[in-house]
Amino acid sequence: MLSPSQSDSYPAVAILLAAYNGAEWLDSQLESILAQEGVYVTLFVSVDPSTDKTAELIAGWATRDPRIIVLLQHEA
């Protein structure tokens, strides 16, 4: 993983991920996205109200990896 100070020599890439009831697939998806080489990745995640553990899983990843930004949910 590149640190923000190392990111100056790599292109910055922002990835937007919408997640809904995706807990079954999220670990492998996040591992793949964050393992990209030659770019500094920032992952913005919007979690729709899910009935599985999607929100908790994303929150756990975000506490361990500063490249993951969880977007706030707004009530309609």
C-alpha cells in the first residue's frame, strides 16, 4: 500500500462503489481494488440500507485502511 506521501509519483484514482447486500462479495472486491499497482487509489463507498452485514463490513475495512472513505447516508 502506498502512503499519501508516496502518491505524488503515482496517478491518483478515485473509485466510487455503491454497496447493497454485498457482504458475500465485498472482501474479495475490496482486496482486488486496493491491490492495484502503479496508482494511488482512494475508494469512496456508499452503502445503501442493507439487510446483511454490508455496512459493518465496510466500516471495518475503513477503520483499517485510510484509502477507504465511507460516504454518509442521507434519509430521503
